[in-house]
Amino acid sequence: SDTRRMIPDLKQLLAQFKEKQIYTIGRVVVFKDPYMASRKPGWAMRAKNGGIWRDRKGTAWVDPYLSDVWGYTLDIAREAAGLGFDEIQFDYVRFPDNGDQVDREVAFRNPNGWSKPEAIRRFLQQAKEELAPLGVWISADVFGLTPSASTDMGIGQTWDEIAQEVDVISPMVYPSHYRSGTFGIAHPDLEPYAIVQKAVSDSLGRNRRLLEANKQPAAVRPWLQDFTATWVKPHRTYGNDEVRAQIEAAKSLGVDEYLL
């Protein structure tokens, strides 16, 4: 195992950030955790034909239905909160994509018979219960299509469920990640302004409907694209102009927080 510490003294580093009034976010990867799966094979997603299930890239995940997995993840989140992070951000708080195939191949251990969105919602609900008393904000990353989709896309992420359990929701609205023709745009990667405006607009629309139903939604803080998607044909090189276009698109809708 790799015991090198990327940040030798985290406490000291966070103290420096605090001094300079820099807001700090501790990102915790939840269910796509090959390290946890290798150390605790009993927690891994298991294949129906025995053994550990792996995704197309050969990565093992842990089973999102298991309370032990939740406990371990929340131990890490609590530790991060104790070290002085202002916010805990949960990433990969979802099931693997290609949901139908995953369901055919994986023997989930789901004693409560929950749907995927229910498992994700309950995990975040427990996170909120355990972390809110420590004075940290809680956020979750979701697929860029989550605000626009009518289903959980097989990954257990639905806007209405997640937005009610966290303080901040961050849709990953990278233009390169949208299929050709999404929102009626032939080549999404070439249209950074239009894609972000549409996705953020859908996010705010979802929040509006929650408010109308007297439910308190999370603030929207999108992830924007600051990389060049060389694998997309055609694509454009993302530099200052492309990043600025996305920031302006979000700002035009009153959203002035973002992650790159």
C-alpha cells in the first residue's frame, strides 16, 4: 500500500488557508472506491458469478446498500470536518453507470429492498445528521444530466431527492460530456455558453418546483469544464474564453458560485 502522504501536515495547511480566509472543501469519494474494495472484499460490489465485480475500466466499487460502507465513509468525512474543512463534498455518490447491465451482473446486498435513489438519499440523510452538528456544509456532485432527466438514469441520482438532503448540489455540466443532440445542440463541446445555460436553467427550475412544494433545496454550484476533451469529435480547445463563457452563462441566471 502507498503510505506516502500527499500533504504531510494537513492541519497546518488548513490553518494557513483559514488565516487567509480561503474556503476549504474536502472531497470524499464514496462508492467508486477500489482501495476500500481491495482492503475489504466483503464490502465490494460482488458479481453474480462470484468474485468482485469490475466496471469497464477494471475498477472495483463498493456496495452502496451496505451500512458498513456508509460508516467507513462517514468516519473519513467526520475526520475531515474535525481537521477544519469548511465543507465536505461527496463525489461518486451513485451507482455505476450502464445501470441495466450492472443490475444483470451484480448481486447487490439490499436487505431493505430500497431503490437506488432511496439508498443514495438515505446515505446523504445520515451524512447530514452526523456532520451538520460539526458545523460543516455538505455538498454532492451529480451527473450533468441529473437536473434535466426524468429518471435516475440507473445510477440512483435524482435531483429532487439529493437536493433536499445537502446544502450545495454540484451538477457536472461539462459540455464535452453531453451526447450529440442534447438540448437540440449538435456538438455540445463546441457550445460552452449554451450548454451551461440550459443545464443550470434546468437545475434552477427543479429547485423552484421544490420550493413551490415547500421543500428546501440545496444551492446550485456547478462544475464547469476547464479541460480539453480530445476524445470528442469535433471538440474545441478549452482556454480562457471557453471557461469564461461558462461562468457568464451561469451568472446570467444568477448563479455566481462554480467549481472548475
